[in-house]
Amino acid sequence: MENYRFTAFEKTGETLFDEVWTFENDAAAKINGQQQIEEKGVAEKTHRLVNAAGKLILFHV
């Protein structure tokens, strides 16, 4: 299992979420991360999900 950092922001720069999520690998992070983002209601907000090495897995402006 690997840790991934999820952050979501308002256009004002206010941080909505700054969390560490755990997934099996990058592929699982992309699929399951998108589901969690939608559940949190921030799919249309600026957000990113990166792995421990800093690689972008999901990104939306």
C-alpha cells in the first residue's frame, strides 16, 4: 500500500481538503481517488492527487 496526498482548493486559494489517502498502486489511486473526489463533492473544484514521489495521478483546475 502506498500513500497519496489529496488537496482541493477554492478559487480564492482556501484549502478545502489536505488529506493522505492509501491505495495499492497508481492505477487504483486514479480509479478510487476519482470516486472519493466525487463523493466529497469537489470534482469541479481545483484538486490534485499525487503519489509519494510527487507524480500527479489526478489533476483538475
